[in-house]
Amino acid sequence: MSAGTDAGVVIVGAGQAGGRVALQLAQRGHPGPVTLIGAESLPPYERPPLSKEMLADPSHPLPVLVPAEEYERLGIALRLGRRATAIDRNRQQVTLDDGSSLPYGRLVLATGGRPRQLPFSLERLQVLRTVDDVRAIAARAETATSVLVIGGGVIGLEVAATLRKRGLAVTVVEVGSRLLGRNFPEPVAAVIAERHAAEGVVLRTGVRIRSVHEDAGGLHATLSDGSTVTADFAVAGIGITPDTALAQECGLVTDDGVVVDADMRSSDPAILAVGDMAAIPGPDGRPMRCETWQNANVTAERAVATILGEAIPPGEASWFWTDQYDLNVQLTGDTMVGGPDRGLNGGRVVEQSATVAGGRLYLMLEGDRLVGAAAINAGRDMSVCRRLVASGAVLPAAMLEAGRFDARAARGLLTPSPASARQVDA
Ligand SMILES: Cc1cc2nc3c(=O)[nH]c(=O)nc-3n(C[C@H](O)[C@H](O)[C@H](O)COP(=O)(O)OP(=O)(O)OC[C@H]3O[C@@H](n4cnc5c(N)ncnc54)[C@H](O)[C@@H]3O)c2cc1C
């Protein structure tokens, strides 16, 4: 029996990743106690619907992983509305904000992240991370006619799309020279920008907020180019800061997030980290954090395998999606290939129409090897691309030169056989 299966597992952070660790341990027969501590008062839920379905309609059901009773049925001790305040690594115990402490055989940190704050605080300024946040924004949207969205990244643009559909006048202010500059390839970001503009969203890129004040008439921002924006309220979506305070205070190695190996072990092998706050080994071996639904699940699955002493599941290509208006955009692998700061030689992007009418695919290549892909309304093609990227597939010239993605031929590349090779060449 591996260390930790006979002693208790304590999980700090009852979000998507922490919830998945607890559920999988219990479902797969972990023999010791499993305790899940969560600062929010709700059982673990998934966040993607918050900026989409729930903001459109706050009566949308809470996207819980499983109903609360399921934790009890599985014997998981849920400590909700409780915050862990300290970790004593020598005694292997965690202290909670009610003064109690819990011993652990294995500790899993799953504390996610907090929205980055602007250097000013205003009554009319919201952020979006939790169900409480989405309810507050939705309540404002009930009576508001206009909103200022600060940050042209994924969360900001999803909020912009959803509130625009609710009829609000929307202005987006982005300090970068274009929208989605952190991880979306330029042509894909351009399609999304065009769509927002067509819906009537005012997009202001390359400007920052110089000053802002609020009064009974609303919130008034002066931008760095001297122009002004007035809105009933603002939503800031400028990224998150990983919640690593506990880890840092007890001396774990951190580098943006808590540094872990491929088995999710931190610098203290009794402590694992998962989800948004874990800095996992990236393709170049350097620690990198990944703030996605898929990463929360994959890292949870890996941590569970480590705790149960099982083989670590094979790697997958990274994957992310966003929904804005009727655009479903999905990214996999390295989507910034050839970008100015990537230093990749020979990186190029090949654009093709998707197998589904109206969909577009963007294939990112190093030489002829597919290292990443982006899909607009082409989910089925994306599932093939994810497997191609994970397998490091080299795409034949004929496939790259065709203006349309050939999903059947591409699938053939995944099962190397004389028959599939013939299909590709045809
Ligand atoms: C609005 C929104 C939309 C998103 N949409 C998408 C999408 O479309 N596609 C996609 O791939 N990803 C999306 N994501 C990202 C995805 O939801 C996150 O990557 C995922 O939630 C990360 O899970 P996590 O468990 O690491 O962190 P979280 O879900 O943030 O959970 C961390 C939990 O730990 C708790 N906690 C923190 N400190 C303590 C403490 N000391 N003691 C106890 N509890 C503590 C927090 O309160 C929180 O509940 C979205 C995120 C947001 C916010």
C-alpha cells in the first residue's frame, strides 16, 4: 500500500479540481478518510457556465459536480464555508479558520486563484469568479443600460457577449494592442473581434484606464488617450493570481504557482497541488500554470493516481474552449506558434474550412508537425486535432494544401496502417 492510502487525505479548496480529487478517491475505494475543505459555502461546482448560461439567466441550475448528498453517500467529509489558514508540515496537519486542526497523510492543495485587482476600488466595479459574483453582476444588469468591461481576454469577452445579448451597451477596454493577445492566434482573435463589433460592442484596444470616478450618474473612466467612457457599472476581467499563500507560508517551492512534478507532487512529497494553482512541467520542462477546465480534471486524475499508487494516466494535448454569441472557439496545444515571443523556427498557421459548413480550422505547424490547432464552430474536427497534436503527427503536404480539413484522412494518421496511409495520400 502506498503512503497516504492508509492515512487521511485532506484537500484544501472545494472547487472543480479539489472536488474531482475527493470524488475519484472515494469512488475508487481509497481506504482512509477523505476531507474536503472549501471556503465557499457551496459544494464544488464548475465555473465555465458562470460567464455564459448563468449570467444570461441567473436561474440556471448551479453547475455542481454532483449533488451535495453524494459526498455523504461516498463518505467524504465536506467542510464548507471553512478556510484553511496554516499548514504544519512537521506535524502533518492543517489548521482551519475555526481554530480546529486536521491531520493528514496526504494533503492536496486545490485553492485555485483570485481575480487580479485593479489599483482602485469602486462600488460599481465587479469581478467574476464565483456564483456570488455572477449573481451580483446579473442583478446590476437588471437595471443597467451600459457596462464597461475592463480586459479583452476570455472572461471579459464572454461577459461582453452575454451582457450584449441581454441588451446592454458594452464597451471593452484592453491595454494590449489586440484582443486575446495572451493565448489566441491573431486570425482567430480577429474573427472574435469582428463578431463583437458586428453586435455593436465598442472595442478599445491599446488603451488603459488612466483615472476613474463614480457618482450617482454612473462610473466615468478616462482612458490613456484622453477619451472617456461612462457606464452604469464595470466588470474587470484582468486575470487571476494563484492562491499560493498557504503553500508559501509553509515553505513549499513556488514559481507563480506551487511547483509540482508530473505526478502532482510538490517539493514536499506528502503535499500535492492541482488545478489553476499548480505549476506543472510544461513542454520545455519549465513550470507553467494552466487555467482551464481540462487541466483541473487532468491534474486531479493524476493526483488521485499518485495517492492510490497507480500508473499516471497518459498525457493529453491541452484544450480550452470559449462560447461567445454563436461562436464556439476551441484551442489545443501550442496556438501561438511562430508568435513574436516564442522563438520557434518555421512556425506557421494554415487556415482551412472545417468539415462542418461554416466552421474554420487553424492548424499550427512546426515544419509539417501539428503542434496546435484552433477551431471556430468545428468541434468535431477539433477532437481529431487534439489527438493529432498529442501524437505529434506530421501532416502530409496534400492535406495541408487542401483548403478543407479532411477529418477522415486525419483520423487515418492516428492508426498507422497501410490502409490509412493510402487514404491520406489519396
Ligand atoms: C467565469 C469563468 C468562466 C470560465 N470558462 C471556462 C471555459 O469556458 N473553458 C475552460 O476551459 N475554462 C474556463 N474557466 C476556467 C476554469 O473554470 C478553471 O480553470 C477551474 O475552475 C479551475 O479549478 P480549480 O479547482 O483549480 O480552482 P477553483 O475552481 O477556483 O476552486 C478553488 C477553490 O478553493 C477555495 N479556496 C481557496 N483558498 C482556500 C482556503 N485557504 N481554504 C479553503 N478553500 C479555499 C476557493 O474558494 C475556491 O472555491 C472559467 C473560469 C471562470 C471563472
